[in-house]
Amino acid sequence: MPTADTIAAVATAYGRAGIGVVRVSGPETRKVAVALSGRVPSERQATLSEFRDAEGVVIDHGIAIFFPAPRSYTGEDVLEIQAHGGVALLRMLLRRCVELGARVAEPGEFTKRAFLNDKMDLAQAESVADLIDASSVDAVRSAQRSLAGEFSRRICAVRQQLIEVRALFEAVLDFPEEEVELIDRYGVVKKLDSLRDDISALSQSATQGNLLREGVQVVLTGAPNVGKSSLMNRLAEEEVAIVTEVPGTTRDVLRRELVVSGLPLHVIDTAGLRDSDDPVERIGVERSLRQIGQADIVLEVREAAKPTAAAIDALPLELGEGANKIIVINKIDIIDAVPRTTAESECETVWLSAKTGAGLDYLRQALLRASGREVTDEVPFMARERHIACLRRVLGRVHRARDEIDRLELCAEELRLGQRDLDEITGEFSADDLLGEIFSRFCIGK
């Protein structure tokens, strides 16, 4: 899908660096290259160049690389200008590209053009942003797997199964007097069952990939002085929270990004929960309760010498939908207890000492279990909430088709809609507003 205009952007992060890159893509790229450096560089070869302004004054010496269409990232002519990484210098180069007929690219527009020019499907395009934003080694590997097309291939395989079943339904509808016999002969029910199982497995794998992408929000809560901040510091392996013997030291929420077995955790330390006449502390408690309502996992910290929740029972401790709670019995070093995990009602309970670190591995494993993260040798492919939502819709449609096997027109329609849902994932069927929402979240220059 050729575009009429040429775009340019600084493709490297803002700030001082040894090297900075300006990227140009579109039909005027060759013209920009000639005016900027005096020639079109040899294809796919790093060419030492002088980059000049409109008066012929040298802006910088650097490297120019030209990628002719269609063998480029966007599928268009692309020029990459590698210069020294000064902020003002890169702005001068970008301004010169604009003077020569380019416009400043919108966020994600290079990758959007790659998608529109069939260089990658929509799931692969999204994995580009996921790769840039990855916060752990596992997340990087997961995004790389999706970028290589593994997720798309799995989607296409399921889509092909669905099309085959749809074709069988259409064949049966052509011979209504033999419906029962043909359904049995073609094994339609078994094929629907197999399709349902494959979609369910794909959805589960996508859920694991989404965990690596989004991470899990973990909120530390409990009465004042039970050791929440000490536990935060122990998990972070550095002093991120102030720890004193004075109850109510933590007045506001503290946040820290951690990684446990490849899973990103957004850990939030909150103010101790108690009734207070101090207006500042009361605001801190209100904020803590809001964080608890938004958490994926709540760590309710108690003291080993007083392992009850009496101090916070009077407060409206409401967990969000689908959230899990882990009870942490802290300060076991005081009573000389052994670190362990036990079951209390429906909550897992971890006995540990934030001061010594004893039992911390038990907590890490409990966090993985509560998050639903499955630690295996296989790296899941990266997926997003919209992918999971699409797969769940498809699974629901296959279930309905299976349950209404005697109503062939309804079954055929459910499968048709299911195919459309799958096509939303790879972008074979997509609305313009969906594309706008996806690519607007990319960084500029990518």
C-alpha cells in the first residue's frame, strides 16, 4: 500500500549519546539523501557522509544507509542517518529532512507502514513495541518469539481448522435431507471438540505471555509497624522505603518494579491501616485502600507474635475482582519460628523474616502461584489483552456451535464470526480506530 508522503523522525531516545539515528521513509527518500549528503548511498552499505544544511554548511559527519523498497523495514525507500547523538544536532538533521519535503512521523508510523505494506501482520507489529518495553529477559524472549511470527502461525493454524469446519457445515447445509448422516460422516462434532481444545490451549499460552508483558500489581498492606517497608526493601534488595520503629512512618504509597522468575512485579508499599486522628495519615490510609482495590495480589503482612488481623478488621478491606491475597507472617526471628508456607482459609500463608531474609523464597514462589505464572522451559509468545479477549470470544462461539449442532445455520454463523475474531488478532480484519489506538502507543521513530 504505497503512501504519498515521506516521514522522518529521530529514532533514538532523547538525550546525549555517542550515536543518534534519524530515519526517513517514503517516496521522497532518495531526494532527501541527495540533498543532505550529495548522493544516494549504495544499497545496504554503511557510507561515510557529510550531512549539510540548505547553505551547504556541514551539520555533521556520519554514516548513511539506504534500504530500497520493498526490501526495507517499512516496505518503502528508507534512509537511516547515523550521526553524533547530541539533542540539538539531531534536531537540526530532522529539520533539514522536513525542509526537503518530509514530515515528522507520528508515534509508531514506521511500523504502521510496515504492517500496511505486508511486511508483518498486526500481532508482529505489536510485538515490536513489546520488545522495546520488555522489562525482563523472559519478556524479551517472549516478544522476540512473537516478532518472529510464532504467535501468528498458531493463530493461522487455528484459523485454518475453523475454516475447514465451516466448509463442512456449508456442505451439510447444501444437502438438508441428509444432515444427520453427513454430520456423522464428516466427524463435525469431533472436529469442533478438537478446535475447542486447540483454542483453549492457545488462549492459556497467550495469557502467560500477557503476564510477562503487563506484569502483576502487588500491594503490601497491614497494620502499622508490622514490617511492610522492611519487606519491600528485602524484595527490592535495596533501601527504597524508610524503616523506623515509629508506627505510621509510611504516609504515602511507594512503588518499585521487580522481576521474579521473569515475571515483572509492580510492588506498592502502602501506609499502615488503622483509625487515626492525624489528617495526613488518614489520607494515606484512604490511598492504601484504593490501591488494595486495584491490586492483582494483596500481601497482608502480620506480626508473628500477633498473627491476627484484628488491627485492620474494622476497615473496609475490599479486594478487586479476580485478586488474590497472600498472608505474610513477618518477624519470625523474634519468636524463633521456622520459615514455611501453610494454608489459612482460602489464602496461602507465608512465614518469613524480612529482617534476615529467611523464607523469602517461599514468598516468591507464592507470588508466582497467585499470579498464575507457569514457569516452564518453553518461553511463551507475547500477547496482549485484546488478543486474549479475541480468543475467548472465539472459544465461546465454538462452544455455542458445539451445543447447537442441530441448528446448522446458527452453527455456521457462529463459526463465521469466530473467524472474524481471529482475523482481528493478525489484522486481516481490523477497524481504522483499532489501528490508531495500537500504533499511538509506540515511541516516535518506530
